[in-house]
Amino acid sequence: MQESTNPTQSSHSSAARRGWPFRLDFSRRNTGLAAALLIAAGIFLVVERLLLVEEELTGLLPIYGWYTLLYVALTVLGAFLFLLEVDFGRVARGLIGGSLLFLMPLLSFLAVDFLNDTQFRTFPPMRSLANYLCYLMVYALLYGLFRRVWLTVLVGGFGFLTFGIANYFVVEYRGQPILPWDIQSVGTAMSVAGGYKLIPTRQMAIVMLAFFCLVAIALKCGPQSRPGAPTRRYRILERLGSLGVSFVLFVLLFPMNILPAMGVSVWAWNQKVSSQITGVAAGFFANVQYLMVEKPEGYSSAQVLALQEELAALPEPEPYGTPEKLPTIVAIMNESFTDLENVGSLTFSPDNLPFLHSLQQRDDVIWGTAWSSVYGGNTCNSEYEFLTGNTTAFLPTGSKPYQQYVDCDQTALPSILKAYGYTCTAIHPGNRSAWQRDEAYPFLGFDAFISAREFDVRRELEHGLTSDRSGYRQVIWEYEHRDPDTPQFLFNVTIQNHGGYEVEDYPATVHVQGQEGAFPQAEQYLTLTQKSDAALEELLTYFAEQEDPVVVLIFGDHWPNLEEGFVSALLDADAAHLSFQDVMREYQVPFLIWANYPLRGEHIEQVSLNYLSGLLLRAAGLPGTDYTRFLEMLRAQVPVITAEGMIDCTGACYQNGSATPFDDLLRQYDILEYNNAFGDSQKVSEIFTVRETEQE
């Protein structure tokens, strides 16, 4: 037999004779993997450097050399591992594979929390174990499905790193971590992500390269399918065992809810801090407990009917206005709109809301401070509270009612107004499917929904989003093209002030007095609200000239998410360690009701969004329902009820879940809300609809 003259084969034989288990293999597959890693790493390093220079992050440059050295070392190591072939026996490979399966949950926990800069280094052992079990549950499931170590490492590791990176950016721009309900909001998040600059961190790059090294180790050193591999029966038992581990962990973590006993509890009023002190994964899974809406304590059909009798005796609140005929009703929920100067100790030059402030000096408007249930995002929850009168305080923490619960006809402001003959139109210059508005609005009673594509006026942009002025011109267009014999309700949700306050060369015309230029995001936001204020003046000037009665409500949906240093300066407190009272300040937004007919003005110091529709009905001179009358009675005792906490008529604050002197009233509210939203066939519709005698 002719001897082989292939030098590679000769070296392989020589290595085998020496018992050396490692060799380099420049096969097409190995070379392709190594080359792909080197090219991708090189491109990323160049792009990252350009982004840092573009953002003028010069403070990072002195330590950039050490980062580059580590980055290059991991890249070369990864490429080397992909070129490496290992001649381990089946037993050794099995031990390495098993070790990786149990090690990956720990490494994923450390990587995700390292990316998000949590306090994982100081976690008590039980809290660290809780996070480990959350990751192990998923890895056990993946191995049960794939029964391939390298594929489990690849899919699980990549999935968790993607989750960790996404969580970092969500916290960065929304101020809250990813919650279970946000999975349904991926489409909405993608539609607005263009307004943000997603600049990767050095931690992300290092962790991702380390992950590729682990994938290479699993691929090269883990178990492989070879002749003499375990029997089919053994493989089935192995899958079942892994799935069994995942199932047991699922039962322990969820139905049995062992997380609180392991030191993991949710701070509903500050999910960001909660995630920092519990771990990203454990905090996420702890929130899963709140997915299901449980019946309120004492809830029954008999209890609802008993409440109906009590509510029937409630008097109708005195109207704020008495127009000569049914007025056109306009409600504007302005994106990220708040009066920061009214909340904190900073002064802005010039005044960013001069028109709003001038209206507040008049005695024929209803105005004040409202409290929202969300911060930095989740606009749909503010819509839901305003339109329905329901509060998200009684719903699972972080839930999104539009996506989770509004799946059938529900009583809301549009359905109340339709009893008076109104046609109801929603206007939002964004994607129709964002927050599933296109599905929720019809269930709430809207007859039409005008999204960005259906605008009849030309849309002008501010920092890449439709301006408030354009939205208000569409409102005017709808008013001018209405049926004069049919009263009209217009609900306009704006988008101009949405987050992403980092547009280059955007001319800031409002500055923080004494700290000009120190907070560019805040100054860009303040400039946007200045333009919102001017657009509102144009809108009300137009309606002031109309003969037919018109009433307009405007309110903000939530705070913007701005620089932490700015928030600290504004609140005169460390934004990372706020007291509950200071946290509640971050949920204040302005509201104002104006009409072109006489209104009895009032300054309302404290109110939450769930009460605003009742105030709007009173301003329109329209009787409400038993439910709205109950809410007006409740407002006198507990004027602020939000998902974060409550404020009573004396100004005392209560975290959700703590005892209050008004628990009996709040329990009645909870029962009525549950019957309204989830009562189905047992819903007592008479409580939530206008009496026939009042429709005449």
C-alpha cells in the first residue's frame, strides 16, 4: 500500500501517536467560522470607535487601550477555538458537556446582570441561587428539546444575551426594565426605536465574544453523535429527564412561588430598582406571578347587585358648564407632556409653556396636576385609565390592558357618549397596530381610527415624529368635515414629544437656567414642549372663534425619561435612591379643560387619570353613569390612585398593597372595576351605562 504524502495527515498521525488530543483543522467549515468571527469583530470595533468619537465620549478613551487588548485577545481565542479539533473520548466529552449545561445558567446570570450593572456582586447566596434556577429552567427545557450541548449553549446563551442587551436599552430609554407583558409590545417597540441611538457598550462586546468562545468549546469538546452512541431508549430518557427538571423548576418558581422565600420580591412602584436588587431574570420571572387577574376579595354577583342599589342613590355632580346644545368634545393626550418647572426646583429660560401657564391664571378653566400610572413609556395604560375610569392599580404589575384584557366590548367614555348620539373618532399619527390600538379602539366604542397613513392634512415632523401642530390640524379637519347634526368626540393621542431626545443639531431654544448645556436631552425635550404649547394656542384660538360649543381637555400621559443627573437636580434628590414620596413626583402631569362657552373654573391640586373622563363629562354638561358618579364620590376621599401608589385628601401617600383608611371604598372600586372589565355574562351593565331618562 502506498504511503500517504499528505503533510496534514502525517502531522495528525504524529499527534495521535504522541497522545496529543489537540490539532488545528483548516477545513472549510472551521476556517469559515473563524473568518466570520474575525471579520465581524473587526467591523464592530471600528464602528464602535466611530460611535464613541461621534458622541464625543472622550472620557472613555484613556482606558480604551486595555479594552482593545482584551477584545483582541478574546477574538483571537475564539477564532483559534473554531479552528481547533479535539480528540477526546466519549466519557470526557460527556463530562465536559454536562459541566457546560450546569455552568451556562450561572454564566448567563453573571453576564446579563453584568450588562445591566445590577448589584449581583453583593447578592445573598439564596438570591443568587434564585437567579440561577430561573436560567437553569430554560436551559433544561432547551436541552430536552435539542439534546445537543452545543445547540443548547448557542440558543440559550444567545437568547439570554439578547434579552440582557435589550433590557439595558429599555432601562436606558424608558427607565423601567423589560416585564413579561412587554413581549407583546415588541412590534410597538420596534416602530419607535428609530428615535433612539442604541450605542453598544464595551461590556456587551466583551460578553458577546466570551459567549462565542463558549460556543466553540461546546462545539469542539462537547458530546458528538458517533457510532456506538447511546441507544434510542437512553436518548429518550435523557430528554425526559431534562424536561422533568425544567417542569419541576417551573412548578417551584410559579405555582409554588418560592422566589419571595429566596429573597426575590417585586417593588411595583420602582421596577428599575427592584431589578437592580433582585437580578434581571429573577425580577422578570417574579413579575410573571401577576399575569393573571384575580377576583377581588369578596367579589360576587350578589355583592355587585348590592353596590348597584347604593350607587343608584348617588347624586349627579354639579356640571361645570351648560352649553346650549351638545358640544364637540376634544380630548388630547399629549405624549410625554409634563410641566417640570411645576414639579421641581429648576427654572427654564425662557418659559417652555407660556400659553398653558397663562390659561392657568384664568377663572374659567378647570386645571391642575394629574398623576399617571406609568413613567417614560407604556402610553396605552394612560389611555386605558382615562377612557374607562378603571385604574391599573388593581391590575397585575406592568400589565398592558389594551393587549391583555380589551378583547370584547367594554364600557368606556366613547360608549357613554354614543348613548347621547356622538360619533367617536380616535386620532394618532403613528402605526395603527402600536399597542394594538386598532383592535382595542372598536371594543371601547370608537367608530373610526385615523392613524398616520389616514391623515388628511400634511404631516410635519419634529425630531422625526409627527408634530403636535399637524395632529391638531387633523382635529380641525375632522371638526370642519363633521355632520353638523351629529355631535362629535375626538380623541387625539400625540407623538411629537416621544423619547429619543438625542437628535443632532436640533436647535434647543429652552435652557436650564444656570446650567445651560449641561443637560442636552432635557433641553431638547423642553424645546419640544415649547412647540407643543404653541400648537395648543393655535388650536384653542381656532375653537374660540367657532359659534358651536366646543370643550377641550388636554393632559400628559407620563414623564419623559431624561438624564439621571437632570432628574436629581430637578427633584433635589438622588434619582437612583428616591424616597417613595419623591418617586410619586415623577408621575405628575398637567391637565386642563377649556371651552368656548362659560365654564365654572376650578384648580384641582390632585387627581389621577382615571378620574379625568368624569370631569370632562361635567364640563360638557352631560350626566354620567352610576360608575362615574361613584368615581366622583371616591375622588373626594382618594384623589390619586395609580399603579405606583395613592394619595388621599389630606396629602398622605400610600404604597400599593399597604393599608389605608379607605380600604372599604377601594375594595368597592376594585369590585366595580372587575365587573366592568371582566364580568362577562355577570356584568351589571346598568352601572356603567347612561340611564335612558338622561339620554332624552
